[in-house]
Amino acid sequence: MIKKLRRKFVIINMSLVAVILCVVLGMFCFTRIHAFRAESEIAMRQMLDSSRSKEPPKNDTKPQSPSLDFGPGGRNPAFNSTPVFLVTLDENNEITDTNSSGSYTVTDTLSEAAVSAAFAVSEDQGYLSDLKLRFIKQNTPEGTKIAFADTVQETRALGELVIQCVMMLLLFLLCFLLVSIFLARWALKPVEKAWEQQNQFIADASHELKTPLTVILANLRILLSHKDATIRDELQWVESTQEEAGRMKKLVENLLFLARSDAKSTPMLYSTFSFSDLILGCLLTFEPVAFEQGVMIEDKISDDIFISGDAPQIRQLVAILLDNACKYAGIADVLEKSGSSDKKVTVTLTSENEKIKLTVHNTGKAIPEEDLPHLFERFYRTDKSRARTDGGYGLGLAIAQTIAKNHRGKITVVSAKNLGTSFTVTFPVSKEKESA
């Protein structure tokens, strides 16, 4: 799918750029064609005007031909680049004189063919495609005058221009193709990563659901094989089924929470409440769990710290961190060497610099450094062999991070040898409490 998406990205980009470049180059070519046409028309009209403004000879013994004076060099700079010639006709439409600009040579055959083709056209100006000439006819007292402009050079220049535009288009497209491929890979990296994570998430969820389902089906087969037995006789299989069903229910609820959070559809019931009291309540709930596991809980909770948010979600976040700390609390290396057997969890809540900081620290072995960047990934476990015995799916910390982000907070972890592990959650101070 990612390859198809990348290919589609490149194709769409290339199509848009090709259309834009074709339009731009097309407008450029059209502008040049119009400029060439305008230049030849200006040259022809200036030649007509120059011949008309020439004064007739006075008291000369020799008749003078109506030559054109175009200044130094005998050429008008207005139509130097366009070869033009002027044909003068008498009342019988017979050619009386032919003049050309610059070094442009006009044969009698060309003049006659051009005049005949021009008279075949009813308009006073036009284009003779067979002769590649533009013309303008003008009636004067001296007779009919027809100015012609040779478009051979113009056609050649346009052909070269088109070739250059096509080469530029191909070069631009090639360059942009390479850029598009690079941009497609760069822009779709987050999508590719999300796609891989989604596939891994589905595979992990399927695996985690498969295990309790297998146990439940096995228990049911045992129960069905003992049809005459009472519930008391088969109580262990019933309790095992109930336990696995409870694990499945918890897993499905966690998956639904994460899915709704990803879709931004998790209902949030905001209120301002005492964060200090909420944490103390959670500690009271976890005291029996900590006692059974031989863990001592110490709290350093500042009084009257309020927070604005969804109380059930905040309570779930605290419970996840406490459960994780009690589960993995161990004897610190320093204490182990001194002979102490204390397993300790310390919960600290403070408010400073307009930030509320909750820290849950537990003694024990440090988390491997290579595992730290992955702790908040879904279904990630540092010790996969303990997953079933501890009842974890690797979703707790992912849910904790999601809850923290939902409340504009941040969760971090620090773990070091001889120091244990600390999870720190930072929230913004409640504005409602400040204003009160």
C-alpha cells in the first residue's frame, strides 16, 4: 500500500508540474509568435510610411527612382531583423518598382508571385503560406503599394524556440521527478511508520486475544467431557475461564480506549479537582497490593494541588504508574550490598513554575538503555517472559502517555543503576484554581 501511495504521490505531482510547465511554456511561445508577427507588421508599415513620405524630385535632369532612405547604412533599425520588400504598382497593377530592406534580394519571379497571391486575397493584409510571406496592401496617389515580410527566419526561430522549450520541459520534468521521488519518500515516512505500527498493533492484539481464547476453549472442552460432574467438581476450570474472560475484557477495553484516543473521539468530562486527594486515594487502594508484594510505599504529596481534567482518566494514569512501580520494584543494588531487603516505591507531587509534577519512583534493577525509547509503545515489554505471570499486555504505559497528552501533559522516564526507575508526569497548573 505504501508503494502505491508513494507512486500515486509522484504521479500527481508530476502531472501538476507538467501541466503548469506546459501552460507557462505555451504562453511563452504564444507571446513570442505574437511578438514576431507584430515586429513584421511594424516593419512593413514603416516601409510603407517611409516610401510615402519621400519627396518627389525637383528640376532634376535625370529621373530618380523612388529609393528608400533609411538613414546611415540604408537600413531602418525598426525592421533590421525582419526582411521586408516593397512593390509599387501602377493603375494597371503592373509592377513599376521593387525595393527591399538591407541586403535582402528580391527576384522578379518572387515579386510577381507575391503580387498575384496578394491580389487573390480580398483582405488588405494577410499571410501567404505557400510563399511564407506576410503582406499589407495600401492604395496611394502614386499607385498601389504592397509591403511584404519574409517569415522564413521567423519560422526557423520559432522552430528553434519550440525545440528549446521541449528540451527545457524534459529537463525540468526529469529534475522534478527526482525531487518528487525524494519528497515522496520523505513525506510518507510518518505514514509508513504509522502503517507499520498499525500492522504490528493488529498482529499483537490478535496474538494477545488468541491466548485467553485458547485457554477458554480448552476449559470448555474439559467441562464438556465431564457432563455428569457438578460445578463444584469442575470449579477450577470455571474460575480459569472467568479469569481469562476478565483478562480479555480488560484488553478489549484498553484497545478501545487507544483507538478512540487516536480518532480523537474519547469523551472528556473536564472538571477541577484536588490532585492531591486523588493520589492519596489511589495510594490507599494500592496498600494491600504493595503489602502482598513486600513493597513499602512512601508519599511526598503537597497539599491543595488542583488540576483541571477528566478525573477518571487521571486516576487511571496514577493507577497504571503505581501498579507498574509495585510490580517491578526490587532491591536496589546499593541496599542489596548492605544487606537491606527493602523494596520501595516513592510517590512525589509538587507544583512549581506553573507546572504540576507527579513522580513515581521504584527501587530495583534499571531498565536497559536500549528499551527506554520503546517503553511507551503499544504491546512493548522489556521482559516478555513475565508478561503472562504478571498479567500485563504492554498497553499500560501507552495508555498513560495517551492520557497525559489528552491533558496537555508530558510523561518521561529515567532509569539508572543503583537509582531505580522514575516516571515523571508534568501537567499545566489549573487556571481555574489560580483565578479563584
